[in-house]
Amino acid sequence: MSFLSALTVSVSGMSAQRQRVNTISENIANAQTTRTPQGGPYRRREVILAAVSNDRTFEQELRAQDRSLSTATEVKVVGIVQDNRPPILRYEPGHPDANVEGYVEMPNVKVIEEMVNLMTASRSYEANAAAFNAAKGMAQAALELGRG
Amino acid sequence: MAGLFNSPLVTLAHKSLNFRTQRHDVLASNIANIDTPGYKAEDLVFEKALNKALHADKPGPLQTTNARHLDGNQTPSLNLVEAKRINSATPFVKFNGNTVDLDKEMAKLAENQMMYTAAIRMLQHQFRLMKTAVSEGR
């Protein structure tokens, strides 16, 4: 059904943006982490998004072909990748993780960059929420049709 | 008179609601994929085609002297109108190849929703008229 597919598309956008916000928060929280289970400092992570057409049943596919109109396109998180930029070296000889020259390998997280990404992610989330509400409003208007 | 529910207005509203729903799908997809690299924003156009079909009952440019003559009117009837899916034009492309312009999409979304509500209102009005008629004005 068209209305439900509009809702799922908006929800897919909201969940993808939430995933982005989660990853960004993780980056900010670990901006000073010098120890990880894999060894070395924490490395910045990023969400990879991809567009996917809704899973269609045979009938839907047939109908889409018939009308030459494909249905809505959802967004999906296809993976979380590590940023391979080198760690930032900071001179801190008293730090237990400092190397012989006194430099500590700090995570390659730039807090300003993360804040900018956080803002775009939350704006995109709001946009998806607005699209969701619009679809809901339209469905409700249609349901009111039969009444007086 | 083609029947109570077959008036061109009802068909128009029905078509319009269908297209608006599909257009909402397309716009919602654009918004959901605002950060997807390489995604191309799309739109659904149908208003011109609907408008043309609404006036399709006007005779065509050719003179007819017999009922079996063709008048050259090529416009399809209202219930055969198809919507066209196009790539929406954007003056700039983001560095990741994405062409979604959030402001435009939100504006289109709002416009689409309002036009949908307008079509609903039109239908409601139409139905109220029918109700008045079938209840003999009571």
C-alpha cells in the first residue's frame, strides 16, 4: 500500500540518521580514548548509507512494471567503517601511553567536524519526521472522507 | 449522465489523490536519502497531463460531419492519464554526487500535502452534494 510505504521510507530515513547520531556520539565520547581492545587509540567511525528500493513481492513488481512507476526508495545503513586517517600525536611525556619521545597517539577525532555532522544528522532526522507527519496527515484526511 | 460516481470531478479528485500519494512516496524517498552518496532526487509530474485531460471533451481541431469521423483530439481520457517520474533539476550537486535540495523537497512536500487536502475537500463537497440530492434536500 502506498501510504504505508511512504511511512516506511520516512522511518528508514529516521533510523539511518539516528544511527549516524549514535556513531557521532560514540566518536565524541571517545575523542580522548587512547586504549582500545584492538590496541592503539580509538579510531573515528563513519556510517555508510545506500539507497535501496523496497523489497517487493511478485505482485508489486508486476504492478510497478505495468505502471512503469517504481515504488519508493528507502535508505539503509550498509556498514560502519573506520576512518583510516593517522592518529594525532600529542606531546605529553607524563602519560602512561606515551612513546619513548614522549608523544601520545590520540584518536583521529576532530570534535568540530563531529559537531557539524551531528547538526546535519539531526536536521535530516527532523526532515524525515516532518515527511512522516505529512503522510500521517494525508492518511487521516483520507479516512475522514466517509464522514458527514 | 454517466452515473453518480462517474462525474469528471470525482474521477479528477480520485486521480489527483492517487498521484499525490505516489508523489509523496517519491518526495519522502528524496528526504530519506538526503545523505546517500550518488542519490539523484526525483519528482513526479502529472498536473499538466491532468489539466489537459480534464478539457479533453472539447472537440479537436478537425471538422466532423459524421459521427464516425475523428476530430484529431489526441488527449487521453481522464482515467488513462499517467504520471511521469523525472529527475528534479538542481542547480548544484553536492560533492558526493547527491542532488537532494532539502528546502525544495520540504516545500514540495508541504505543497503536495496541501493539494492532497484540497482534493479531499473537493471530494467531500461532492459527496455532500450527492447526499443532499439523495435525501431530497432534507
